[in-house]
Amino acid sequence: MTQEERTAHLEFSPSILARLGEELNANPEHGLIELIKNSYDADALHCTVTLDATDSPGGTITVVDDGDGMDHEGITQGWLLLGRSRKDPSKKTRRGRTPAGDKGLGRLAALRLGEIAELKTRHIGSPEITRSVELRWRDFATADSVGTVPLPINIQETPDRSPGTRVRLCKLHEKLGRVVVKRLARMMLLLADPFGDDPSGFQPQLEVPAFRDLERLVKSRYFEDAEFQLTARLDDAGQISAELKDWRGQTLFLGNHEEVARPDHKTRGYRAPKARFDLWVYLLSATEFSTRRTSLGAVKEWLSHFGGVHLYQDVLRVTPYGDPGNDWLDMNLKRSRDPELRPSTNTSIGRVRIVGDQQVLVQKTDRTGFIETDAFRELREFAQDALDWMHDRRLEMRERKRSRDRQQTPIVSEKRKQKLRDAIEGLPANEKANVSQAFDRYERAHLQQVKRLTEEVQLYRTLATAGISAATLAHESEGGSLKRIAMTANLLDRRLQEDLQPATYTQRYEAHLARLKESLQGLGVLGTATLRLLEHQKRRQGKVYPYAVIREVFATYQPFLENRGIDYDLQFANGEPFLFGSEAALESIVTNLLNNSTVAFDQVQRDRRRILVRTAIDDKLLMRMVFADNGSGIQDIPLKDIWLPGKTTKRAGTGLGLTIVRDAVSDLSGRVTAEVNGELGGASFTIEVTLEGVEHA
């Protein structure tokens, strides 16, 4: 029996080129950026991209650089070899650059934008020789395997002895629309770190008018108009330091690792590459720019194009960090919670620059950012911790100013008052008496107003303290005490049923245990309601549906109301009205009126406790909501005084519930009135607000 051995090779269908090229890098600008990065790796100082008739299919893209070019081996073992790079990121180039190109997949995507891709290159070692190769993609489409398509490399001597490379993409399959060109222009401008001041650095250019406009914008460099500049450094040992400067460049705060790092990084440091974070923060208000040469509109336009925090590896930008919609440091989310002291991507511009070892972070195959390793996550935490430190220092500055203002305001007020009295003393005798009396009346009214405001502030602080305490107790009760009591009650109920005769259990224990469980359910509702009121999202302004809010409040309090024998009737007008405001405002109105009614029921005996909520909407979108009960009504206090803070007839009351209702309705541009005894016999409140509209199913 004879044995025969034949050799086989693993080959690839030409369709793999589409999989690895345009399907992996769907956006043409990303592929073109990879061609530009090849120019950077070749130590080019200039790289020019020209678009010719690309506003329709069939156009041409040309990329020309003055880099070191390629020899025969550079073409065959580099430019035409996919999936493996000859570039060693640990070795610097002739100009001291760290190579940015990787496996050539982005380059492949760019080369396949047209029917033909042409390469002409002159190597720095033999600039008199031009090497050229042409890829016709139709030849690959008819081939059985990628490797069977011959690619001749033409060699000829030329009088031009300057090294460099030209790549032409001919007969484009698709047009490059204005949006794509603008994205490409922005990516090219930000690619080579426009924050730096190195005139000998890499400078890619795009030959289209849109690029010139954006180039003028990026060169405007409105850094001197920033209100604050944050600089944070992460050293080789994973230790962080930070500095905050004002607009004059004077240092306001310095922070060491212990002060800036989050708790889990204080002892072990950050396991991320060495990096530097620079951020310029702007206060975009007409007041801030009223005395400056720079216009507010110019700075806003600049930030709209280039704002956000960009990420650079060595000196080249890594996309998509800092692109529109990519808030990789969650700046906008944190600003929504604290809009006064936190920057957003629209009010700041900055960069995180990675220096040193390039092997720690690895870019994704499609070149859309880094793989989310622990090193990258801790690099992001480094920048976020620096932002949090800056926020805390700005908060500290604000509190100092408030403290100074509180101390200085009475002194300044007294000085101004004395000046006015001196001026009155200088008036003729026949005028002085009238003016002096008028001033005394004004001063008494002013002091009375200050007294009322001081009392109101103190009451709101007291209520806030009570709210914080209630929230703390609610957290503890929901996950601790109440849960343990409920589990114990259920266990006791089950064991009593097991150990006792059914008749004995039913006669002596069942009713008491049922009431215990109902009471626990009611207490649980109060904890849940307290925590729901404190939810941050409910304080955000937006489109609010009043009916949904009212239903939600009553559903939350349902077990509590049932336990106290209170029935409610929600009579809503047709449709689903909506207005612009916050859920918190509407919720505080309904909750405080509901609490007011439940207290009123304790002061009068009723066979049936009732609450009515009824709405009506007129053709001018005015919604009138009546909130009535059959409780005790408004007693022992003048009707006009029920809205005043601190005014209450209940021994344990705060006197703030109806004040909050009044203020919340006012915030919604509405009005509220009250009746001592309404249609159900108890107090009745009518709230009128103008809607934005009504949705109908």
C-alpha cells in the first residue's frame, strides 16, 4: 500500500477584504485617518489630503506626505501585508515618534473606497527611485484567492529627489457628503494635538474650504478666556497630583495623591500608564464677557466644535473620545446634578495625554478607542478624580465667599444707611422731616421683611434637617428594622398556626397579627414615599404629566390610606395633559395636600373619610384642579395666614406644608386658593396652571 503526501495552504477568498476593510471600518473618515497616521509613522512633517469631485461617486482622494517613504521590503512586508505590523511601538522613529499604525485594517478600508488604489513612494535611502504599485479591486473580485492576484512593483528613476509617499484612491464608490467631510476635517485638526505649541510637529492639511473654516477656529485658541485651568498628573508610580489655576494663571489650590485620589486608590495608586490631564473651564455668561475683547458667541462656537476632553496617545488623538456625543468622563451627567460648579463638554475643552509605555493600552481592531481593560478604566478614574477634586475646591471657594458675604452684608448695609441719614440731615428743614419719616417707615418695613425671610430660611433649614433624618431612618427601616419585624411577624404567625388549635389561633391571635402586618405595611409606605421624594431625576425640568404624578402619589400611599380608612376619588378630565416643570414640584403639591387631609381627619369623627381630586381643562389650556376632603376644614387660623411659613394649628406641625404648596404652584406659574369648607365639608384647595398641551389617545 503506497502512501502519498500533498501540501496544502490556507487561502482566503477575496470577500475577506470587504469583511476586514469597509465592514470593519464603516465610516470612510476613520480609514483616511489611518492613512494619515501612516504618514506620521513615516516621520512626515506635512501631510495633505486633496478631495477632487468627491461630492458625487467617481471622485478621487489623494494623500501626499513628505515622510521617509518605503523601499521594496517596506511595501511588500508592510504596506501590502495585513494583520501584522513591522512597526515596534517600543522603538522610536528617526524623529523620536512612537509608531501609531498597527495591523493595516484601517488602511485597507481606505484603499477600498475606490475602484483603484495607487501608491507611489520614494525612500529616504534612495530618493531618486520611485516605486509604484496599483491595486485594482476588480481583479480581486474575479480571483479564487487573494494571494493569486499579482501586484507588480514598478521601479523608475525620477529627477525629484525628495522622499515621500502619495496614495491616490480613484473612482470612489460613494460620494463624500458635507457631513463626512466636516467630520474628517475635525478629526484631522484634532489628530496632532492642537493644544501644543510645537511648530515642527506633524501638521495634516485637508484641501477643502470647510477645513479652512475649522482650522481658523481651532487656531483661535481661546484658552486665555477660561475662568479656571486644571492640570493633573499621573506619574510612573500611579500617584496623582493636581493644580487649579484662575484666569490670571495664579495657583488657587494644589492637591497631592492623598487629597485627590478616591479611597480605593489612596494606598495602591492607579494601575494606569503615565498621563497628564489639562482642562480649561469657561463661564459662558454675558456678564463674564462684557469687558473682554473676545465675544461670547465666538467662544461658544469654538467649544461647540472642539469642546470636551480628548484623549491622546503620545501626540496622536485616539477616537472617539471627545467626539460629539462621546462623554467618556461622564461630565454632563455630573453637571446635571450640580450645574453651577461642574463643567460640561459644552463649557470646557481639554485633553488626557498618555506618555511613556504604549503597551499598557491596546486599541480595538476597528480603531474606535481602547479595549476596556483595567488599565483604561483606571486612567478614566484618574481624570474623573481630578474633576471631582476641582469641584470640591470650587465648592470650598463658594462657601468661603458666602461666609464673607454674610459677615460683610450687615456692615455694608449699615454704612449705606448712615450715608443716607447724613444726606437727609443736609436737606432743608421743611423737607427733612417728611423725608426722614418716609425713610423710617421704609426701614421698619424692610426690617419686618428681613425678619420674615430669616424665619422662613430657618424653617426650611429645619425642614431640610427633618427630611435628611427621615431619609436616613427610611433607608434603615426599609432594609433593616421594618424588614426584620415583618419577618418575625410572619414567623410568629406561622408557628402559632402550627402549635395551636385552629379555633384558639383564630379567636385569640389572628386579628392582632393582621393589624400588626397592616401597620408594618403603612410604615413601609412612609419610608418608600420619603425616599421617592428625594430621587434626583424628579427635580429635573422637563415634560411632566400631572395625572401620572397624582396617580403615582396616591398609589404609593394606598396601603397607608387603607389602614386609616380613607377613600379617594380621582376624577380627571379627558386626555393626558402635560406641562413644563419638574415632577418634584407637582409631587410636593399633591403630597403636602394629601398629608394636610390625613391630619384633618384626626380632628373630626367621620363614618367615611373621603378625598376628592377633580380636574377641568378649558379651551385656553388652563387646568383647574380641586383637592377636597371631608375633614375638619380650616379652623383657628385666618384663611389668608394659612400660606405663611410657620403658621400652624397643630401642636406637632411645621407650618410649612401649605407654604411649599404655594411656592411650588408659583414655580409652575400658577395660582392656588383655599376654602374653609368646600364641597365635601372639609377644606378645599383649587390650583390653576396653564398647560403646554393635552394628548389624546
